[in-house]
Amino acid sequence: MDDLLGMVTIAPSVLTSIVRFTALEQEGVHRLAPVPRPMRGLLTGGRADEGILLGIGNDGVSLELHVVAEANINMLKLGDMLQTEVTRAIEEMVGLPVKTVDIYIDDVFWPTDAGNSSPGQAE
């Protein structure tokens, strides 16, 4: 049965949802970070305030992901894990090849104790 029944179209918002949920379930990711203004014009398809910019071309999906990392996490390992898991999720769930996954760690979340201020906070 090699007959094509029609076309399958996947909206870019589906891809950004997959990226968002995959990133947020990884240990060490506190939240997504807004994309800095100078970078917003580089890729299209995502919402810049979500921290995801997406490009879809004939050779696959390219994306950049901006996150706020938890303190005391190995950021290099976090970036590698995010690249691996986001690539796996897109390829397995949607069947599209992933060309690039660029991870930007834009900030670090420092939890504060009730009586102590964290670095960068006024006392």
C-alpha cells in the first residue's frame, strides 16, 4: 500500500510546544528566558518571549533555545542534554530531521533563603 492518502502539515507552534515541554522537564532548567532583542530577527516561527526561535527549511529544523539554569548545575552538561533531548523529541514525535539546536543559557536562578540575600540583590 504505497498510495499517498494526502498531506500532513505540522504547524510551527506544535514544534515550539514540543521544544518548550521537553526543555522544562529537564533537570537544571528553571524556566525559559526571553530572546534578547538583537537576536529576534535571525529565525522565525517561535515567540521570542518564550525563549524559542525556530526555522524550518528543506534540510531540517534549526532552533535556538534560551533558558535560565538552576544554580549549582553543570551548564555544559545541561546544554548537551538539552540538545540531545530536544533533537530526540522532534525527530521521534514529528519525524522531521533536526539540523541545529543552539542552546543559550541567559541567566542563573539563585534560590534565596528567608534571611539571606542572593548575589546581586540589595540587602
